[in-house]
Amino acid sequence: MLALLQQAVQARLPLPDSNHRAALRLFNGFLEGAPRLAVDLYGSTLVIFNHAEPPESLHPLITAAQGWLLEQFPWLQAVILKERGGDAEARRGRLVWGSQPDDRICEEGVWYAVDLRMNQDAGFYLDTRPLRAWLRQQMDGKTVLNTFAYTGSLGAAALAGGAARVVQTDLNPRFLALAKATCALNGFPVAEADFPAGDFFRVAARLKQAGEKFDCAILDPPFFSTTAAGRVDLNQSITRLINKLRPLVRSGGWLTVVNNALYVPGAEFSAGLEQLCEGGWLALESILPVPPDVTGYPHTRVAAPPVDPAPFNHPTKMAVLRVFHR
């Protein structure tokens, strides 16, 4: 399996930037030959994800991979190991080599604050890079609502594209604190009113009651979540969430949707979107492909996702919808 990892890393060269500030996936083991392993690069920090149970079963491969990667990238400053089958600290990540992990990365000239040990994931999603690019290109002068904002990378991309205002909301204020830090890194305004912490359903209801309208709404919900106000289950449907957001978008505006449910086929998700569009209130404008460092390359992929994501190229399915009112 080490040879497969080495082949995957070589396929991504020379993607790491010379300043060592970029973020990318070096190995997607699920598709490239080691199903319980993923390796990401955040600036000069290597983040290794061990999803094996027990975690120890992958330790020999991880030790060999870490040694080889340190030889390939002598500028690395830290290595973090996250183990799903471990205790809470192990799931958030332990520093297993080096010194202080990076606290920021740079993508296309935009800085993003990161806390690589704050959560089970790294806090910054590599697969939504094309959506950040789309937001930078389209949001000049626009108003944006970023729901389920998490650490705010999509909202920051909109601001980098010249958005007039971005409201970022998430249930967890700790995540929004990192979104504010990202804004500060880039010199974007940080108005407390634009970072409301709260349940999606309640915040959406308050915004609707206040008569708020946005040029673009971003919907990137977690796979599953339940609160007293509502339930999110992407295995079942994303339709209810889209219908909650649609009234908050001005006619002619955009609603961008991300569905990362691994076991929802792309055709099923597409059919649901097509059904929503039948009444003329929505129109599918485009789908955004996940970048190849995340999906793996044709000559490095040795497995397929558990269900077919087509017409999308990855289980993270991104769609841009136009909203219309009559």
C-alpha cells in the first residue's frame, strides 16, 4: 500500500506551492488503495487521518508513509495524526512530529485561518475549492447568506470576490470565531451582526420574518444533525432545507447546494433537484466538479465510491441553482 501512496503523491506534484501555504489532499486512500487512510497538506503541516478500527492496524503503514513524506517534503514543520477509533483527543488529532502546526493557509490569494486540532476533520474542506472559486468570481457587489457556515471559508471566498455583505451563521459560536479570524486575516469587516450563532431553522425563520433577501444563499449542511428546531439528514432529503432558504434569495439570485452524503447516488440527488425545478421557481445552472487531488487521478484510482456519483464526479455533489419569484 505504501507504493500506492507514493504513486498518488507523485501524481500531485508539483501542486504544493513554493511558499508552502496551500492546502491539498495528497492521498485519498478510499479511492487510491488504502480505504481507511487519508493524507492532507495544510501549508507546512501534514495531517494524517486514520479511520481504521482498531487504529493500530494501520500504524505500520502510517509510520512508513510519514517517514517517506518527510523525506519528500523536507520543509514540513509538523505532523498531526487523527484517529477515528481513539479517544476524544486522538479524534481531534495529536501532534506526532515537529513543532507548531500552521494556523493559516492561502488559496488563490485568500488567507484562511485554520485550527487543525479543533475538530475531527481539519476544519477546512478541500473538496469545496471549486465553490470558493465560483464565489470569488460571481459575488462582486452581492449580498450573501452562508448557512451551516462552519469555519466560514465559503463566506470568506465571497468577500474576497467583492461581496457587499456576507452573513455567516452556524450553531457553534466556536466555529464562527475562526470565520471571524479569517476575515481579520484578509482585512474584511467583522460585524458581530453578520455572524449570528444559532439553529439553522430558527435563524432562517428570523431572517424571513425580518424581510431579509440575499443575492446568494449557500447551503452546505452536515451529513446529519438534529436539534429541537429541526433535523438534517442528507441520506433522506435535502429538499426541505432548499425550500427553507429559497424565500431568502432575491429573484434571479443563486442558491448553491452541497450534498456530501456518501450513499446518496448522484442520479438520485439530480432527480430531486429536477423535481424542485419543475415549478419554475428554481433552475439548475451548473454543477461543480471536485478537484482531482481530492478525487484521485485516473491512473491512481483503484476503487470506486460505494454508489455512483454521476453526473457528479465525487460523493461531494455541488450544484448552483437560480431562484425565481413571481
